[in-house]
Amino acid sequence: MKIALTGTPGTGKTSIADELEKRGYKIIRINDIANDFTIGYDEERQSKIVDEDALDEYIKEIKEDGILFIEGHLSHLLNVDAVIILRCNPEELEKRLKEKKWNERKIKENLEAEALDIILDRALEKHKKIWEIDTTKKSIDEIADEIEKIIKEFPPPRYGKIDWSEWLMENA
Ligand SMILES: Nc1ncnc2c1ncn2[C@@H]1O[C@H](COP(=O)(O)OP(=O)(O)OP(=O)(O)O)[C@@H](O)[C@H]1O
Ligand SMILES: [Mg+2]
């Protein structure tokens, strides 16, 4: 079973994937393989343009009986069985992205994307089994525990409750 681990940059995908890997889970990190699927560079957004169809084909070919996490901010666009979206209050997300030394414009772009639920909207175009996790005040350990609980119990999907509109009203 393939599970996308997605979220706006800075929400903690890589940190959580590291912890899940420590706990013995298999992870494919899209960042590690993206070069093989890069078809250009978007100067404006300062990011690689990935051939999503080719990436999807590659992921589709992988046979996995157990749990396989596909980590990356494009993973919810792929043919996975379920999607976990890491969310973070934009105010806290700003601190995390500043720590990563991102430039102001990219930070603003990502804070707005997070506040507008962009990843959830795109994920919903393709998937129903979606769980959102608010990481704002949780430790990496707590978030990994929550993810393990989801993959063991498969509770009903959980999304659409997280609401950053207050931040939007004050900042956009
Ligand atoms: N739950 C958390 N609490 C506090 N800080 C966190 C948490 N999760 C991640 N961080 C910190 O936030 C920053 C971003 O985390 P990380 O690099 O894992 O995010 P990411 O989603 O993989 O981002 P990107 O899409 O840019 O790769 C790091 O400095 C990390 O240590
Ligand atoms: Mg990362």
C-alpha cells in the first residue's frame, strides 16, 4: 500500500519521513528521484519542472505489499492508495521557512498556499482517503505516532477541519 506524505514546504515531510524510516518503514523521497523526471526549470518560481505523468508511471510500477510512504510535496498527485497531509499554522510555518533561509517572496507564496488549503484541494481532485494532521504544536514523535495509528487502524478520512482563515484575514 502506497501512502503519500505531503504538505506545503516546511510542514515537516522530510523530518517525519526520517522518523518513520527509523521506525522501520520504507520511504521513497521524491526529491531524491526528481532529477530523473525533470523536464525544465521554472525561473519565476525557482523550482524544477517535474514530468508528473512519468513520475506517476514510475511509482505505479512499484509493487508493494506492505506500507510504502511516498514523501514529497507532489506525492498527492500520484496514484497512491491514501494521502496524509501535514499542515502547519502559517505563523509557525514562517518561522520554519525562515530557519531554512528561504527568500521572502518564496516564503510568502508558501504561507499563502498553506492558508488557502491548496494541497488539500488538489489532493481531493484525485483521492478520498485523506488525513490531515496539524503539526503546529506537535513534536516529530507525536506526529509519527499519529501516522502509525492511521496506517494501523485506517480511521475514517479526516480533512477540511483545519482553518487558517484568521491568518489570511490579517496577512493577505
Ligand atoms: N513538528 C515540528 N515542530 C517543530 N519544527 C519542525 C517540525 N517539523 C519540522 N520542523 C522544522 O521545520 C523545518 C522544515 O522541516 P522539513 O525540512 O522536514 O519540512 P519539509 O516539509 O520536508 O520541507 P520541504 O518541502 O522544503 O522539503 C526544519 O527546520 C524542521 O526541523
Ligand atoms: Mg523536505
